[in-house]
Amino acid sequence: RFPNFTSPLFIGAEVIFQGGGGDSNLGIPDSWVLQAGPALMFQLGPNFRLDLSGGVRVPIDDPANEGTGGYGRIEFVAVLPRFF
């Protein structure tokens, strides 16, 4: 948490390694990518959170020759009341 333990702002980092998805029957090769960058989380209330992150996207095994790029992500989490 930043700047203190009671702050609604969390600062961190994320590293994502993902890929696969190839299909030899269709001639689609596997594709692997590494993503890394800063992450921010805002706890806007007891039941609502907003996450922001972005950074660099580096292909590890890139049959399409896309090259290095960037990514961004916006996500929210809302805890709904229990109905049952």
C-alpha cells in the first residue's frame, strides 16, 4: 500500500508468461509471450476495486514475427450482495 498501510492505493508489478494454442491439424504453431510492467490497484470501497496495469510485451516464440510491443489492462472487481 502506498503511502501508508491505510491507503486505498496499492502499487506493485506483474509478470505474465502465456502461450500455446497451437493446432498441428490446422497448421497453427504455438505462440509464447512474456509481459511485464507496473500494476496499480485502487480499493474504492469495501465491495469495489479498480486495477490498472500495462507494460512491455516480448514474444518468446513468435511465428508471426510481431516483434516487441506493449499492453494495457483495466479491470474492476465488484462484490455483489448475496441473494440466496
